[in-house]
Amino acid sequence: MNAQLEALLFDVDGTLADTEDFHRLAFNAAFADAGLDWSWDQDLYKALLAVTGGKERIRYYLDSYLPDVVMADADIAGLHARKTVFYTDMLADGRVVLRPGVERLMQEALDAGLRLGIATTTTPANVTALLQHSFVTDTDGWFDVIAAGGIVPQKKPAPDIYHYAMQNMAVAPGQCLAFEDSVNGLLSSTAAGLVTLVTVNPYTRDQDFVGAAVVLDSLGDPGHPCHRLAGTPVPGELVDVDFLRELHALHVAKWRTGS
């Protein structure tokens, strides 16, 4: 089977942009709008991020922190839908910017003949709004697949969303490289058999990324160098397509030999 790098699969929240604190603020706005006195500070939200999916996160919060509060699944879904409105409004206002190197690397990858896909647990509306408002360039036609939300039976850390993306792109795990920011994302991508590059953010910096090919603070841009935290060294100040090809080949070879 061809094991050359053919496709890059990107997580969204925390990977393309530092979105997590905007999600937190949107949750709090939705709670206030519903007349609830709940407020998630950064420390609490960091703990809640162990649960993927917004509706699932609300349910976990109730079960773990407010066990006497009864809320039907339909009400949680409505609350989450309102949160999505607040969040996408923030995106439309231009408050959420891409992380260093994201747009540059995607453009370089497309120019080099690589294909792009998205594999995320966030809702499709959130992805659409980010692509529309946070990228400088029109991204229409950039992505062969946008796998988002509840289109698969299990969300990350299960590998389902990556299997879905690869199936729709007609590529094998050995032809792909994944980009993640969290341990749940890494567990998902590696369970799907993908070489994975991790860029940490303030909410995930202290997580255990054993199994990642490389862990960085960003993808880097000219004048804004990336810094390696673990894994394969980056030869320059930023991640480029040549490095991705070398990283992919190195780790596919390691998996084949079991080293």
C-alpha cells in the first residue's frame, strides 16, 4: 500500500485557533440568557474539557457538580444551541484569530498537492463560522471533507470521526497526518492509526502527549518561531510541508518495524 503522505487532517478547537476560552464565555452567556446562575471559570472549564462535545459537557457538569438539578436532554440541547449562537457571533465579530502558521501551512500543503480534511467534535456551524471569519483567504474548496459534530456514533477520544473522514477521502491511515491539541484528540487520532502532530494551548499544555510524533507550542510563522516541547526536532523555526513529509515517513517506518 502507498504510504506516502497524501492528506492532512485537522482538529478545530484549540488546534486551528485558541477557541476554548471563547467557548467558555459562550456557555456562560447561554446560562445567563436562560436565567441560570451557573458560571464556568477557567479552572473549572479546564476540568470540563476532559469531556468532548458541548451537550455532553453540560450533562457531565450537572452530574458531577449539580447532582440535584434535573434537566432533560432536550433542554440541554436547547441550551447548547443557544450557546452556539453566542459563539458564532463572536466569530463573526472577528474576535477569534487563527493560531500562528495554520493558514500558511494549509496553503503550502495545497500548493504541494496535499489534500486537507477536518475531523472535529464541534458542531458544523462552529466550523463554518471559523472558516468564514477567521481565515484571511477564502477557503471554499480547500477541504475534501469536513467531518464535524455528531455524525459518528462516538466522539473523541474514540477514533470514529477520523475513520469517517478517511473513508470519505478514500485514504488509508498510512497516507495521512493528523493535527491535534489535546490528549482526547491524540487518543482519537492514534487509535485511528494516524501519525499526529500536537500544538498545545493554555488549556492542554500540561496534558500527557505520549504517542505524538511531535509536540509544539505552535506551527510557527516567519518571525514567530515554533518551539518543540517533545518529539521529533523541527529543523527550522516553523513547520513546513518538507518537515511534515519527513515526520510522516519517519513515524510510519517506526510503526512498520515496531520500534
